[in-house]
Amino acid sequence: MRFVNRKEAGQLLAAALQRYKGSDVVVYALPRGGVVLGAEVAKALHAPLDLVVARKIGHPMNPEYAVCAVSESGYLECNPEERAAMDPAWLERAIAAGREEAQRRRKRYLDDRQPISATGKTAILVDDGIATGLTMFAAIDEIKAQHPKQIIVAVPVIPPETNQRLEQMVDAVVALEVPALFLGAVGAYYEVFTQVSDEEVIRQLQQLDSILIFAFSPYQRFENGLLQIPGTEIGHFSVARFANGELYIDLRTTAANNPCIVIGTITPPDTNLTSLSLLCHTLAQKGAAGITAVLPYLAYMRQDKPEPGRSRAASWIGEIFHASHIAKVITVDIHSQAAMDLFPMPVVSLSPAAVFAQEIRRRDLLDATLVAPDEGALDRCEAVRRLLGNTQSLAHFHKERTPDGVRSSLNGEVGKRAIIIDDILDTGSTLIACCEALRQLGVMEIMIFVTHGLFTGTAWQRLWSFPVKCLYCTDTVPIPADLAHMPISVLSIQPVLENCFTGKNDVGA
């Protein structure tokens, strides 16, 4: 039997593996040639595709003749007679070089994508053919160490003696051709058997990598903008409860091999934190190639300091995200750098400064003084000021503790119009104190810009008793319908998110 090329061989192999479709399968291809076949198998089985990299060690006098093979974790398989004749020092160097090259190839092909674990799963190892089998033997050792449910070796062609040894090592061998008289080289069984380049391996892997966007309601409004990113698709899922109240995820889009973006919130925690974490964990279990959580408002970040007897919830959230296999978090205007440092994965905090500056220009507020209600908000104000051309005056309140309590003093001068810029309006106590101080200083008109409008309780409504003309907040948090009659303007952070994913945004809180 001769195959036209690797693609056809992969399609035929996929047909022979159909009984594994629908089970908990991971396809592991041996690069480079095996990746072309592995991609066809993974697509047909709706299974995730990963690599298992092993390198041949050639004889010192004839590099094309394999005497050993080593995997990226250092598992070694050798021809016993040849190994006995080798100089141990030479072999040790060759093993180290082979393992280093295997690790380099994984990095080259998959960048920083985390390997897909074979633990408890059916691992299907695919190559474009086997001759002596040393490379496949080392690959099997690599996967066996992960304790899979079973190992299947799938190849188009294999010599009878190698097939017999493999059958003793794994649970099953699926071979399209086991010729009684092997022709000596795998390429003899193909009409076209050109060398596969690194670039072709990367292309094959990327073809499986549509970016799937899973958005919780009411954050589905951000989907359309992100769909402008090339290669993105909407992922479909639902969250439901069993009769006993337990949540579960019904995933209706195949996530295998695809990078995934999950957009939502983690507040309130009894529903949203559980739902979001459970969705991310489910995507990872189904072979998603990396999960990014987009949380426009990242709750619990004010619980970032170690205090006696008090919980440190920012750290807790980071641990939950790690357990849910979230590889990266993107948020808007996180409360502090200290909170970011508590996460075991990268956290990107996008600045709303461009959105604020655009609205300030549109409203012709360029003569107003920018005011930071405390020193923590100063960087935010300065970012807006830079985008406005550094022409506006800037002032900030400095707080210090005294025996009589907390005292605030203004650094800088403020005119008749002021724009307060802060990250969160929760109960409003900080903003109320700031407005009171500005009124005492003779300010006649106040505008308030906050990133996250939580509007907790009713105390914040005292702001309208001051000369506050309008309150602006972004749509990181949905505004309650009962506030529609108030002079609150909602600014979209959609452009900020789009620019983040297209590489145009200057991120940083």
C-alpha cells in the first residue's frame, strides 16, 4: 500500500481510529512529519492535539543510523548492542544535546502553550511511519509517566518485528500497513515524502487554533467587537443547575486545540465566580489551548493586604483561577499593583484613561482641574492629563492619620471647575469627602469620572447635594435599571478591549 502524501495517510488513519471519537482523547504527534497526520486525526476525532517530542541519537560514524532516542523529559531508549559499544562520555553528551533540542522544538512550535496532560485519558501517539521504533519508544515512555488511561500508537506503516514489540508496550497499535517484507524506509511507502519544515509544523498547529470567545450575560455586548479580531468565533455554552442546586456547564462548542477567551465577572461569588471558574476548568479539560479570562471589573482586589485575623481575598481569587487553568487575566483599572502580585499568572490591567480623555474633550471640559481624591488615584489622573496634552492643572488630596483621626489636605490649586477621577464608586464615602472639600474651596462645578460604578447602598446619592453636574462611569459593571433617571453617563470600554487584543493598546493601570 502506498500513500499519496502525509495528509492522505492522516485521513486514512483518522478513519481507522473512529472508535475513539467522543471519548476523552488527546492526540500526541511526533514532529515533524507526524504533525501533518496528527492534525488530520485530531480534527476527525474532535480531540486536542499536542506534541510529544523525542530526538534520534545517531551513531558517531553514521548519524543517520539511530542508536538511541531521548524525549524532552530525558526518557531514553537505545539499541542494547550499540549502546554497549558506545563511549559513555560521548553518549552522555549526545543525550544532553538531544534532550535540549527536543525542548527547543517544543518552544519553537508551541511557544509558551502548556502541555496537555495525558493523565486519565486515552493518549493516541501519531507518526508518519516507524522503522526501528526508537523515537516512538522514547515518546511512549514520556507519555506513560503521565499515567494515561490507555496508550494507542497509530501509524500508516510499520515493520512486523517493531509492531510486535510495540504491542507489548502499549494498549493497542493501529497500523494501516504491516508489510511482511519492510522496504527499509518509511518514505518508500509514500508517493510524496518531502521533509516537513518547522514552519509547516507551526502552520498545521495554528490551523486548529481559532480563538473562541465565551461571554457570560450581560457581557455578551463585548463579543461583536472582539469578533473583528481575525480567526475569532463565538463559543456556545450554558450554565444550569441540577435539582440539588449544584451548578454545571453544558459546553456546546468543541474547544479542543483552540485558545479561549472567557468574558464575565466573579461577583457575586456564589453564582458568578463558580460559573466562570467551572467554565474555564471545563474548557481546559476538553483540551483548550490556553484560557484568557477577561474580567472588566475584577472584584476582591481591595482585599490585597495582610491584616491580622482578616482574609486576603485577592490571593484566594488567584488560587481559584490557577486551579481553573486560567493562563492570563485581563481586567480594567485593577485596584493596586499589590493585588496583581498575588496572582500566579500574568494579569494585564487596561487603563480607561483614553476613554476618559476622549469624553473630556467631547464635553469641552479642558479648563477644569483634574483632581485625585487620594494619592492612590494620582497615577490615573496623570495618565488622563498626558492624553489631554499636559495642559490641565492637576491637584490631589493627601491623607494623614492624626490623633484626632484622618486629615486631608490638598496639594495643588483648583479652579472653579473640577473633574474628580477615581477607580471605584462603591458606597461613595471617598468621593463625598472629596466633593465636600472642593465645595469649601469654592469649586462651583464638579464632574466625577470613575471606572467601576458599583453604586452600593444609597449614601453615595449625597453626591447630588454638591455641585456635581454629571457622573461618568464605564460599562465594566452593568448599571442598575433603577438609576436610569439620574445624570449618570456610561462610557464604553469596548475600544480598550479591542485594542488590547490587536496589540494597539498601551496597557497599565
